[in-house]
Amino acid sequence: METNQNKMKALLNKVPEVTLYFWIIKVLCTTVGETFADFLNFNLGFGLGLTTIIMGVAFFISLFFQFRAKKYVPSYYWITVVLISVFGTLVTDNLTDAMGVPLETSTIVFSILLGLTFLFWYLSEKTLSIHSIFTRKREVFYWLAILFTFALGTAVGDLYSEQLGLGYFKTGVTVISIILCVFLAWKFLKLDGMLAFWIVYILTRPLGASIGDYLSQPKVNGGLGLGTTVTSVIFLSAILAIIIFLAVTKIDISAKSESKEINSSKKNVMAQTILVLCIFLAVGIGGYIKLSLQTASTQTTLSGQLTDFVNIENKMLTDVNSKNFTSANKDADNLEHQWDTSEAKLRKIDGTTWTKIDGTIDVVLAAVRSSKPDVSKCKTAINNSLSVIKVANK
């Protein structure tokens, strides 16, 4: 009787079993979340606001079909994950770039929101199991948690890799090391499965972003120079292939007994959760303080610190006026590389002005890198950026 009930729960469950394929496609989706947003924002010139609207609408449409489904459907589920990865990334990007909200604030806020989601989920359902998502309420909690994990992962990843100057490669290596530690703790130290799952789920976001940036960024930025278009196509093709494979083989659907998932008592799980939180807080805050001290500057203003960017944009303006967009694109790569490299230092000096300049540079990059660049739009974007930089550089 119990076996039949478990089989029925598995059939009704709206999410896949956690297998190796689950984690592979999760990282692929996260990578696409980083590169596809950049593709729409910069390559197609949509801008951050319009990109967010488009991806938000697409996400809620996919979520509608996911909720309508009566069981786990690989295409519905993974398309929703791809879109929520893009949308979750854009939520944090809008807070940071458009509204000037510090990444530290975003990290704290999304941590609280994720914690509250788990708290109310558990108080309501008495479980955080991802193998029992067969009611509408549980599915709402599940997707809220997923959204906040992407937004939190974006904030944490950007905070350490960009603002604190750790870099994408070192951030990726650090994340892989933490994931390995969590796996070993689950495998040999009896770390609770659900706790381990959600830790790794959050961490795969900065890992996927690091992979995406490494593949898509120009070689001058330390990447492979594949570009956001090629990288997005490669990963979307891989995602599609795995979705078809899963739909045919159905290996990510199994009648797994929920009782087998619970390896620890509630008190033990609570103790593990508190211990893990303390470790992450200690390591995270300690790393933040150490990196902050390394990027500290005696400068109190950006005056005299931005001359190189004025020179780069002046050269870009000359190239645009002569319609030499090949050279202008190289200037754009150089501008992005120099700006990203200097971010930790400049942002520490004056975060508000840095955010303002960063917004104008994003417009410049989008205009110049457009598939069909418009001379007038490029000149307007560059002149506007130059005026802001020159004021800060006085």
C-alpha cells in the first residue's frame, strides 16, 4: 500500500528527481541566464529595462503552463528554470545598475526573503522536500525559493567577483571548492540532504555565471572570446538535447520514498542548519572584510582617476564618426575590460558616482555592439557618457 502511495506521489510530483543530469542542466541554465541576458541587453541593444520586461513576461507565461501541468513535464519545467534564471539575474542587475542598491544590501535582503520562504514553507507543509511538490501551495513556495536563490546567487557572485575584485575565475574555483565540501559533508558526515541541496542550488548560480563570463568575454578580459551569442546558442542547444533525452528516457522520474530522504531528526537538522549558517557567515564576512581592505584606497573622490576612460571613449567617438565599427568594437572591449578591472577600486571610492557612470557605459557598449549600429545613437551614448565621466574626473 505504501509503495503504491509513493508511486502515486512520484507521478504527481511537478519537479524532477535530483540526478547528475539535474545538476548538469541546472548549471547550463544558469550560464544561459548570464549570457542570454547580456545578448538581449547589449547585442540586440534592448537595454536593461526592456530586457527585464521581455524576460519577465516570458517567465510568467512559462510558469503559467508549468502550473497548469498535472505532472512533471521536462520541457515545461526546464524552460521555466531557464527563464527564471534570466529573470532572477535581471532583478538583481536592475537593483544594482538601475536603482543603485548596494550589492551588500541585495545580498542581505534576498537572504532574508529566501529564509522567510523556507520558514513559511515548512510551517505550512511541515517539509521542504522537493520530492513532494504535488500541491499548488508547495509549488508556489518552490518557485519562490528558486527565484530568490537566483537573485541571491547573482548578488553574492557579483559582490565577490566584481565589486571586491576576486574575479570570475577565482570565484568559480571558490564555489566549486565549497560545493565539493558540501558533497563530502553529505556523503560522509550525514549532512541533511535537503540542506545540502539548497546550498548547492544557490552556489550553482555564481558557478554558472563564472563559466558563462569565461566563455563569452573577450580574450582581453581573460575569456575565450566566444561572445554571448555563440555561448548562448551552445548552451541552449545542450539544454534542448538533455530535455529531449530526459523526456524520452524518463530517468529523472522515479517513485522515491519520502521516508528515505529523511536521514536526520528535526533537532539534528536544525542544529546542522544553524552550524552551516554560522560557517557561511564567518567565512563570508571574513572574506568580505579581507577583500575590502585589499581594495581600500586613500582617494576620497574619483577626481583624476578616470582619464584612461575619457581617452578610450574619445577614440571610440573618432571611430564611430568615421564609421569604423570594427575598431569601435575593439575600443568597446577595451573599455569594458578596463572598467571591470578598475571596478573594485573605483566603486570603493564613490559607489554612487560609479553606478551612474556604469549605467552610461552600459548604454555605450549596447549601442556600439548592436548588430546594426546606428551612428547617431552611438555618438549620443558616447557623448553622454563622456560628459558624466569628465565631471567626476575633475
